[in-house]
Amino acid sequence: MKTMLKGIAASDGVACGRVYRLDEPDLHVSQQTITDLDYELNRFHQALEATVSEIETIKTRVNKNLGADRAQVFIAQMAMLKDQDLVGDVETRIREQHVNAEFAVALVSSTVEDELAELADNPYLQDRLTNWQTVAKRLTAHLLGVTLPDLALVNDPVIVVTHDLIASEAVAVNPKQVLGFVTDAGGRTSHSSILARSLNIPAVVGTQAATHELADGDLIVINGTQGNVMVGPTADEVTAARQTMAQRVKNQRRLKRLTHYETVSQDGVGVTLAANMGTVTDLPRVMASGAEGIGLLRTEFLYLDAQHLPTEDEQFAIYRQVLETLGSRPVVIRTLDVGGDKTLPYRPSQSEANPFMGARAIRQSLAHQQVFRSQLRALIRASAFGHLSIMFPMIATLDELRQAKAIYDDERSKLTAKRVPMGKIAVGMMVEVPAAALLADRFANEVDFMSIGTNDLIGYTLAADRTNQNVAYLYQPYHPAILRLIDNVISAGHAAGIPVAMCGEMAGDPIALPLLLGMGLDEFSMAPGSILKTRQRISQLDAHELASLAETTVNSASTSQEVVTMVQAAVPGVLK
Ligand code: PEP
Ligand code: MG
């Protein structure tokens, strides 16, 4: 019988395909005493062979689909399986301690972890630890007779279904392989949803029941615009879904003619439309999107999609590549924002009861200055190759801003003394903590620009975790309190003579657009796939008329619904 699962519309579009469950099976092992040692050693060797052949298959696929660079890590993993020290250690434990093979693997893992934890700052050893953990997990799965899912092992494109796509998995998603994704948990601005939008893949999150209701191979239709999942569609429904998919491609093609146009309202007010970039693989999409620059480069991908903390030179190469590709177009690169729903797989942080309110973003950078300084040096060096601005995330106090700027100035002076070539760099901050939004006039005097991060600003203002589906109803972008804060930031920026941008998801939201234009926002930065549609909408809007709509809304609306009604009444035709 057909069922419909309801979730949160996380990334527009319709997709029809077979389910691929990405959740890890239970890999818990317990100790058993072994009497037939030959049998156990043989079992271990069989699992070893199966793991080698599995990693070989993954390596070949990744090499073909994503290139030799991405396949390198599997060569290192194969080497671990042939490492006589590690393999020999497992064998010795089976033989001498008479324990089962999976338990012996777990014992070796914890020894390796203990030894390497002491040397956590060495990138080579971090790689070695992560590789061993990965192969140990595969070995254990084979020994337990369970399958460890891996998108690289899938032959046809699938719809990924998982409890929650963690950021380090999401950055590895290959859009050729993944038609869409559905999760139990999460919200519209969870980082996995943001990634789906940047890849232009439909997504429904926060369904609560997807992993309970859906099995591998089920045929489903997901609608990421409405936030629903149809399980077991009829032939007619599949045809209808395919037509919607084709229509979307046609619409996008039609908008292409706006790619090289400037962004100007009907009454001649120009604004900048920039792209948000979450992984370096977004670069071709950004270049084809019609963006006038990059308004937010989230540098986390460099740290998440790696086995170790990236070195200064590794970062420099990537920043340089982005800046050179963008040429004269401006690029705003944000310093590292880990914590919250983005944890580094190779650098387990202390678990926190409220990670979004914990040691995140600039707080981590100021606490781990070596990492921060190395990122700043890489950025300053890369500035010679394009038009760079740097911004700091999660600034809550002037002290934090001043400290971050002082460290930046220090690194800049040291590089200047060494005659390292560099360009002119604007230094700005994200306004995403209500305290900073309220005090925007004070901050505005100390930065070159401000960029409003509504994803967090909404969450913190309404005290509703952006990734928690239980409070998704409270996560309200059009809440009058949010509009007042945004209006305050824009006015404060303009009074101080600096530009104000928005790089939260609200910048690409059609209902918010007339209000933001009316408030005088200078730059809208959004998923590349939303740029042309937004350019078209702006060309149909009158910015001067919208200034009074924004003013009335900020001054008189009391609820989100009132705001929506006012916008719909003022610009009915533009929101389609
Ligand atoms: C934001 O908070 O709006 C933002 C752009 O930052 P992130 O989504 O990466 O937290
Ligand atoms: Mg943020």
C-alpha cells in the first residue's frame, strides 16, 4: 500500500529512484574464548581478503568518478591491510589470548588509538590512525557478516536514506550517484541540507520515520519543494514525477539567458548576487551559475573531507585555485566554523551538551590559535591571486572581533616583513549571534563589511536548534523579531558607510526577497542554483516601493504569518 512520509522541504526538486540505506550497521563486538585457533585465524584471513577486494573496488570506482587524487587514500588503506605489524598483532592476540578475531581487531585498534593520540598534531600519524580505523571497521563488518554501506559500491543512481547525513559524509556525496536524499533528522539549514542545495539535489529532511519505513531497493518519489516522500508510487505517479523533473530542467535552461546580466531592480537599483560555496567541487557550478562573486566560501570542507588537519600549503593551493578561477570577481572566505553539527572526524572534540552554543567557529579558532594562524597565512598568501575578503564566523563580542583582527594583523605583518606578495584584503564579520545584530552599530565601525548569517541568527533568536525537527515550527525566517534584527544591521552598516551582505539561506528565499531589497541589502549570497531565478525576480521588483513595505512590515507585523500575508499582497506575481 502506498504511504506518504512528511518531512521538511530542504532542497527543491523532485527525484524518483530506489532507496539506498546509508546507515552503519551495529558493529559492536564482544569477547569470546576461542579453542579452535586455526579456524579463527582462517576466518580472520578470509575477512582480510574480502576487505582488500572491497577497498580495491571502491578505489577503482572513486578513481574513475572522482579522480586519482581522491583515490589515493584507498591505496594507503590497502597498505594498512598488508602491514605485517598490524596484521601480525591481530594474529598474535588470537593465538596468545585465545580471543575471537573481531575482538582482537578491537584490541589492536584501541592500542593504535592510544599510541597515536599522544601525537595528534602530526598529520602523517593522523592519516595512519584514520586509515586504520576505516579498515578496522570494514574488517569487523566482514567478520560479523554485515554489510557496510558505501556509495562508491552502488552501480545505479540512488536516493540516499539515512538517519542523519553527517557533514563529513555529505561533502563526499557525488551528485552523479545520488538523485536525492531523505533523512529522519535535521532541519532546512542543517549543513547537510545546505550541501544538497548547493549540489542542486532534491532533499527531504526531518521525516522522523524514513529509516523505519524504507528498505534498500524500495521505489520512492521525493518532493524536496513540498517536503514529502511517496513510497511505492503507481506507474502514473512515476511518469508525473519524471515530467516534473524534465520541466525543472527546461525552466533552468530558460533562465540561462540571464547568466551574464547584472542584477538590477525594475526601478534601476543594482545589487550583487553571489554564490555560497561549500566544497571545491562546487566551483564549476558556481562559475556557470551567473554569480557575480562568492559571498561565502565555507572552508570547513577542506577540513572535513580530509584525513588530517590540512597544512598551510594545502589550504593555500585551494584558496589560490578559487581566487584565480574567479579572477576579478570578489571572493569572501570565511575562517573555519567547526563545532555545532560539523565535527572533524580525525579530531574528536569533547562532547558538549549544546554544541551549537558551545566551542564553535571563532571560539575554536581563538582557542586553537595555531590552526587559525595557519589558515590566515594561507589566505593572506592566496590574496595575491584574486580579489579576497576574509570574514570571521559567530562573532558575539567586540573582544572576539578585536582578538581575531589582531591575530590577522600579526600574521599579515610577519608575511609583509618576509616580502610575501599579497593583495588588498577586506576584513569583515558574520552577524549571526543576536548580540552582534543588536550592537551592529558598534561592530560596523571596526570592520570593512558585515554579512548576515540568518541560519544561525534565526536559531539563536527563537531558541530553536536549526537541526532539530521537533522545533522546526519555531524556526521562522519571517518572524518580525528577525526582520527587526536584519533591518538594524543593514541600517547600522550603511550609517557607518560599509556594505551589508546576507549569506544565510534566507538570502535566496522568495518571500524574504522583497523585504531585503526594500531594506537596502547590498549583496545576496545563496546556493548557485537559486541565482538566476532571484535575478529574474529582482528585475520585476520596485526597490523604492519595497522600502515602504519593509518599513511597515518591520514596524507593524506581529507574527510570521502576518509578514507573509503582507508580502503576498504587495507583490503577488513575483513569488512563483
Ligand atoms: C549562517 O549561519 O547563516 C551561515 C551562513 O553560516 P552556516 O550556515 O555555515 O552556519
Ligand atoms: Mg552560521
